[in-house]
Amino acid sequence: MFIKKILVVDDSTVDRINLQQIVSEAGYAVIQASSGIEAIEKAKAEMPDLIFMDVIMQKMDGYQACREINHNESTKNIPTIFVTSKGQKADRLWAEMQGAKSFVQKPYTPDQIIEEINKIKRNLPNSD
């Protein structure tokens, strides 16, 4: 399995576009969602290879969306990386408990985002 398509989820248009730009400039196809609910719908419909998700969003936060994605039979194997301003140890632990594979604190650098993609790629079967 290779990473080709990445879902970027953030209710902030600026943050979403910034992340989308970093990911697309690295050569990946990008799908965008602006809420946890939309993230679940897009994950099911588009089957991305990886999800970058904000935590603090209206109606359904990233933790809830991650939990839903991880409990759905068709989307449970899609790795989720939280990209958030929440950076306490408890936030990281809670993210892990929801099924997240990693956690990037805002503000981040493009190199941090690319490194997270590379970490996931290294752990995928047949990603040579």
C-alpha cells in the first residue's frame, strides 16, 4: 500500500489551505473537509490513505470523528494524525486512545508534516 491521497480536516479555512498546500506540494492528492462530520463522510466515500485532522471543531470534534472512523469497518485502517493547538500530555494521550497514529502541534513547519507522512509510509506494508 502506498500513500497517494490524503484527507485534510480543519474548520479554519486558512489552516486547511495551508496544510493542503504542504501536502499537495509534496506530491499527494488532497481531499478537504471542514468538520468532523464531513471528515467521516469523505473518509467513507474517498477512502484516503491518511488523514490529518484538527481537534477543535464545531458540532463534532476531531476526537469524535477519529473514533467514528476507527470504528467503521471500511475506514478503520486509515491512519489519522492530529494537527492541533492542543499540546498537553493529556491531549496526546487522549488522541492515542481515540486511535490516532501521531500528533502534530500547531504551529508546525512543512517539514514536520512531511516527516509525519514519511513515518506512516515506513510503517505500511509494501511501501518500499
